[in-house]
Amino acid sequence: MSTSYGSTTQVEPQPRARRPIGLRETLALIFLTVGSIVFIVFGWIAGVILLWTSAMWSTREKLIGTVVLPGGLAPAYLLMTGAVGGYQCATMTARGTNTNGAFHHSTTVCEGGGPLPFWLSSVILAVLVLAPVVTAVWLGWVAARRANAPA
């Protein structure tokens, strides 16, 4: 609808067309979170591509889905499994005989771990898990609300 005021014409923005949540949107939400663990980097990238090619979300919503913790759950998974920032331990065992008979000696040496206290590491891990999950839930809520909006 156009409204004329003197010599200027203002055009009211048209609401987004009502359409159901499709496979693209569902896969985008899955790949942005769980897909980042299953397919490491490629799953999250696929989720971002699906997010940006969908007409369901606005540019602002797509930016939020992209920049709130890039990589989805993969950083949390890598931190929890010790692939980054964890301890690496090795046990060295020596066996042999001495003047008193047989001996067995084991020594465990651990390296790494990082300078962060446990409580801070726990907070970081919680943020790494919650940020992509909350973002995906919010994007799903926006999509469902838009799909169920009156035409």
C-alpha cells in the first residue's frame, strides 16, 4: 500500500510470505549445531550455507546465526575430548633386575592443560555449548513463528 504525502511517496514494507518450515531450514539448524561435530568444519559450513540460502530468516537473523560462536558445537567437543587445551599424559615403565632381584618402576608424566583454573574452564565450556544451542533454538522459534503467522 502506498501513501502520498505531498510530493513524496512512502511504501510500507510487505510482510514475509507465509510458508512452512522446510527441509532446508531444518537441516540448517541441525548442521549449525550437531553437524559441526559429526562433520567437524564442513557440517557447520553447510549449515551456514543453508541458513543464508533460506528465505525464512532476515539478514540480521542470518548474521546472528553465523557469528554467534562460529563452528557450532565443534569447539566444545574438541575442548571436552582434550584435542585442544587438554592434558597429555604418558606412562614410562622400567623393568629389569638389580642386586636385590626383579624390579618394576612406573612414572606418569603429564604436560599441557593450560593456565586456566578449573572453574573458568567450566564456564568457557558452558558458553561453548550454550551459545550455538540457544542460537539454533532461537532461529527455530523465529522460523516457527513466521511460518504460523497469519497471512
